Amino acid sequence: MPDTISLKAIRKPIDGEMTSFDKKFRDSVKTKVPLLDRVMNYIVKRKGKQIRPILVFLSAGCAAGHIDERTHRGAALVELLHTATLIHDDVVDDSYQRRGFFSINALWKNKVAVLVGDYLLSRGLLLSVQNKDFDLLEISSTAVRLMSEGELYQLEKSRLLNITEDEYYDIITKKTASLLASCCAMGARSVTNDEEIVEKFRKFGENLGIAFQIKDDLFDFGEFNSGKPSGVDLKEKKLTLPIIYSLRSTDKSTKKKILGKIRNFDKSKNDLNEVIDFIKGNGGIDYSLNRMEYYKTAASDILETFDESEYKESMKMLIEYVISRRN
């Protein structure tokens, strides 16, 4: 496995499918409403890495050795729902940037952003209903429900600052891993009715999603990127795995002191740096890295139960890409 893995290499066996998907996705969001069409063009031109549709296509290829029209509809459904949730998230979080570009709410305000998110959700629902892809719709709708539950649960626990490690896994399984799990399950379901195979891919995606989120959480502490901690999660009172483990591994007095600093962060960086030094000094980073590797291995073990193919090789590279990414 090369040290540096590119998305171009991962996409190689499905490159034609992804090119076709891009055109179909553009067509699926076209509208005769001028304002809405401008927003849609802005969204399409600033598409991200497209990890989720890639997962749909590769899962179908791994499961059955081929990709069909239902797979394309599944990929479009995932992208429509995912884009809608991102737009709504930016409104909820008062975020004005997404992947280095202005968010929809930054350019067109919250009302337009919410309505655009609703529009994308409706297009996804219609795509499935009109083609009678009720099984794919059930998979994706379950993911949206779990994502909403996870976000609300995290919001509640953030206010109380009393989250346990088990609760942390419950939250990230719902808010992050459920979508990746649905991508993989949907890809498999689009080409096979074998429930055991579909469940294997769902579990594969779930393990990959948990590893993905732990990696994301570590970025908050300056790991892997510029080395400068952002502390965004801490400032929002989100207790992630590094801090949960560190607090569990210290005495009551220190725990109370650290929680107090998180609860009352001042405008300087002193408290943030002190909390991050505490986390690193108490093994929070190393413990989280070990847990990330655990879930990466769990995903890899599931993948190994399938026959060798170019799709499987790309899926292996995708696992490494998720773990080794720097943004």
C-alpha cells in the first residue's frame, strides 16, 4: 500500500461511473426557479470529495462484481440527503464557511438555506418513490433519523458535561457512522437481496465511520495537520474521546478544575492550551489513536470476507485514506 493514497487512485475502477453520476446529479437538481437554480449551481460546482457516493459504488462492486442503475440512484439519494444535512447543519451551527467556501446561509441567509435543504430532501425522496426504491429509501431514512438523534443527544450531553465513553460511541455511531453505514448497505442492496451481505456492508461502513469521526476529533487538538489546536469542539462543550479518557484517568480535583475551564473558556488561549496539555499528558491522544486503529481493523476484517476484486482493492485504499487524511 503506497504511503500517499489519492482519491484518483481509489476511484479508478469506478471512474466512468462517477463521471456519469456527476452528470446525473447535476440534472437531478435542476429547477425552473431562478434563485433555487443559482443556489444549486453553486452547490454542484463546489462538491467535496464525494466519499459517500464512492462508498455506494465500491460496495456494490464488492458485493456483486457489478454496478447497475439502482446503484446510481442510491448514490444520488445519499448525495442529496447528505448535502441537505450539511446545509441545515451550517444554519444550526451559525457556520459561514464550508470546505473553504462561503456556506449557503452566509450568501443567501438562513431562510433560503433551510428551504434549499428541504428541497434537496424532497428530491431524494421523490427519486426513490418514483423508481419504487423503497428498500433504499428505508436505509437512507433510518440514517437521517439516527443522525438527528445523535446530534440532539450530543447537544444535551454537552450542556451537562458528563458524557461517558459508551455514550460517546453511541453519539458518533448515530451522527456520523450511520450515514457511511447506509452508503455501504445501500450499495450492496442495490445489487443483491442477500441480507447477510447487506448487513456486512452496513457494519463495515459503521466501523469505518467511527474511525473517521475519531480521526476528526483528533484534529481539534492539533494532530495530523498544522499542529495548531483549534479547540472548536472544546469551546462548544463537546467532550470527545481524548478528553473523556483523560478525565477518567485523573483525580477528582483535577477533573473538576479541567471541567471548570471547559465550562468557562475565556477569550485568551491560556485555558485552551492548558486543557490540551492535560489531554496529551494523560494519554488521551494515544488512547484515541488506538481506538481508531481498532475500528479500522474491524472494518478491514469484514472486507476480507469478500472475494478479491479491483473494487475491494479500492475499498482497502479508502480505509487507509480515511485514517491517513490531514483534513
